[in-house]
Amino acid sequence: MNLSAPSQIANYIAGSMQAPLNGKYIDNVNPATGEVYSQTPDSDIKDVEEAVGAARAAFPIWSTTPVEDRFKILNRIAELIDENLDALALAETNDNGKPLWLSKRVDIPRASSNFRFFAAGIMHFNTESHNMEDKAINYTLRKPIGVVGCISPWNLPLYLFTWKIAPALAAGNCVVSKPSEVTPMTAYLLSIICQEAGLPPGVLNILHGTGPGCGSAIVAHPDIKAISFTGSTRAGREIASIAAPMFKKVSLELGGKNPNIIFADCDWDKMMRTTLQSSFSNQGQICLCGSRVLVEESIYEKFKEEFIARAKKLTNGDPLDEHTKQGAVVSKLHFDKVLGCIELAKQEGGKILLGGKAVKGTGRCENGLFIEPTIIEGLGPHCRSNMEEIFGPVVTLQSFSNEEEALMLANTSDYGLSATIWTQDVSRANRVAAQVHSGIIWVNCWLLRDLRTPFGGFKNSGVGREGGWEALRFFTEPKNVCIEL
Ligand code: NAD
């Protein structure tokens, strides 16, 4: 198999590649160079209708296909992703702007892990039985839902797309999916992999297009019974308002404004190294990045000095260069948004300690969208800069004097996705972990992922959990059978 990015992407419907029915396309831009390098279908409701028809037709057979056979096909997809690591990583980097080494080490390997994990998971998935002493026995059947919709964002394109599709397919559903229109290429290449792996036609349909044009038609389609969405809180709210009156199942993985709580007794070197990553990895465009850095007063000045010195070394550059630490941000729209947030922080009285500006690229990247790693201090917990998601290479610093204040600052947020706690005091770690209002807590580490654990947020960070049994439960409908003895 020889995968390479085409100049025109196609939809994957009923097992074949199809042009959008309206004939319309969107430019696909490489954010590191500014070059329009391919065309993405601007699909609409008509393509969604076709895809839903194909998925409905495929469902009776796929849902009754033995799990051993589903396991084999999903594993084959995982193998083909691994075999095509270089081509997929290059496509991801050209679409997204992230360093190529990051796509190779994180994004693409995780995409194959997702398929492998849920292929194995469905083989071990079991259901409950409840015994009413000698009166009756209940057992729960779990059936695939039918046709489900999966919609994903641009920051970890293939990684998050497959995180939804793999459990949906493993559980026996047929899928109508849409990757972000900003980063469609690896999802397109996945369609070719699925053909090669022998996935039956219609089981997975991949449509390309915008949120309003294509995503909302997926959400509103009456034959799509569940929606798994990852993206902004704004879009999540719109999706919920359409899906709720239709009584669809929804899983919403939304934005974050995650606190990184650093106590004076932390393992200093490990904390510094990891905090640099949790602040600026993927140009800060990971929903789990710790964008609010909270530091105990007694080490605040020392932390600030060393953090700035280390962040200064995170130079922006060509994502294809293996020495590049920071690539481009994903799009002009997002570039303008992040710079606008930095301006707002200044207006709110924030002091820019490092960065704060766009960086001019060189060579083939002279029109690229680069932003310096940016560190800001002097802002209170309630200002917009500390309340709203920026989703770029920008962090704020705040100090706290005790555990109580640290918790107050951490919990002053409408979001509740993740939090990181740095301390060597086990009791304190447990105490703080229990009181931070977030769905995912890391103690003395960050982004250490066990795919079996529940993944998702509190408050405006979403509804429901992904990962492990949670995902397989989401993509199945439970039915209780009670037998009187
Ligand atoms: P976005 O909400 O703009 O778009 C996400 C996806 O939804 C895209 O495919 C888009 O086309 C589609 N979409 C947009 N509006 C829609 C609508 N009304 N109906 C249906 N589909 C619609 O988000 P983005 O800018 O692509 O991604 C960044 C956001 O994603 C950030 O807020 C980030 O925190 C969040 N995110 C969350 C997680 C998580 O696990 N909680 C992970 C990654 C990213």
C-alpha cells in the first residue's frame, strides 16, 4: 500500500470514494507554509443522507458479525496504520502544523492503539447479572445502537477521530463520521486503509465538510441515534440543543482551562520538565494542557525565572525539522484568535513575561502561522484570560499561599476537564485530587494515559465519559431481562 495525500479529498460512503454531491470544496491549507495544498469536500445534508442509507443497510450484518471477526478487521486496520506510520504522520503534520516527530511518536501510534485496544476490548466486554435470591434472576443484554455519529476536532486529528470510531465499530454499530474540516487528510487516508483492511461497505462512512454544513446534518438526522462529539463547548451546546429533544444519546468532550497546581515540596526537575510540556505541547492545542499554572508563593519567583528560561528555548520552526520544538498553530482563524486573547490579557492588566507575538518563519515557512510560547502574570482568577479557553501556546501564572487558596483558584472556572497536582505529600495529593472539580487528575505526571480509565470532564467540559468500558457502554443499549424463578 502506498498512501499519499491527494490534491482532492473524497468522502468515503458505502465503501467507495465519492465526490460531494453538491460539487463544492473547501481549501485545505498547510499552516506552516500558508500553502493551499488540497481540496476538501464541502459536504451537506445530501451526502449525510447517502451515508446514513449506507450505514443502515450495513447494520444488520455488521451488528451480527461475530466479535472474533470484528476483532480481526479492527486489528488489521491497526496494523495498516502502523505500516503507514510515516505517510500518516507527514499528512498529519502538513494539515495541522505540529512537529513531525510528535505526529510520529504520539498521534499516529495512538490511532492504531485505539483500534487495537477496542478490538481486544469487545472480546472481553461482559454484561451484568442481578440475582434476587431465589425469586428471580436479571441479566442485561447490550446491543449495538444502530447508526451513530462521530464528530472530531483538529488538534489531535486521527488520534481523536479513531478514539470514537474504534469503540463504535467494535460494539457493532455502523458509523457516519466527520473529522474537522481544518485537518481532514488523515481521516481520508484512513478510508483507504479501511478498504484495504476489508471493512464491509457502509460500516464506516467518513464525510468531510464544515460543522454547520455537514456536522449539524449528522446531529439532526433522525436515523442517527447517538452522537459522540469532541470539540468546543460552543458547538457542544448547539449539538446538545438539537440532540436533546430527539432523545439521542450524547457524549460531549469539550473545552478546558486546566489548573496545574504546584506545591513547594514537588520533585522540582520533573515538575519543571513536565510543566513545560503540559503548557506548550502541540503549541498548547491539547484540551488537557495546563493553561493556568498555580504556584505556591514560597517558590513562585524561582519557578517563574526557571520556567521563562526553559520556555525561551522552545523555538518555533519548520515542523518537518526534527529539532523544532514548536510548530505552527492550526489555522489563520485560530492564529488571530490566540493573538487576540494575548491582546485581551494585556488590556486586563496582564504582564507578558515571555513571548506574546507572532513569529516570522523562514524559508518554506515564511508565510507560516507561528506564535511564541507566551507566559503571562498579574491576572486575577475571574478575568476573561483566566476563565476562557485560549487553546494556544499561552499560560498564565498565579500564586497561592496555602492549599485552600490553591483549591479556590483551581475551581474558579466554568470548565472541569483535567488538573495536575505537584507535591510529594501523598495525603495532600489525595486531598486535593478529591476536591478539584475536574474529571481527570494527574499527580506528579501529565498526560499519562491508560485507555481503560474514564475520560471526560465536569461542568462546561462535557457530558459523559469515553475510554474503556465507558465507551463500549455508551455505544450499546442495555436491556434488562428478568426471569421469575
Ligand atoms: P469545534 O467545536 O469548532 O469543531 C469540532 C468539530 O465539530 C469539527 O469537526 C467541526 O466541524 C464540528 N462542528 C462545529 N460546529 C458544529 C455543529 N454545530 N454541529 C456539528 N458539528 C459541528 O472545535 P475545534 O476548534 O475543532 O477544536 C478545539 C476544541 O476542542 C477546543 O475547545 C478543545 O478544548 C476541544 N477539545 C476537547 C477535547 C476533550 O477530550 N474534551 C479534546 C480535544 C479538543
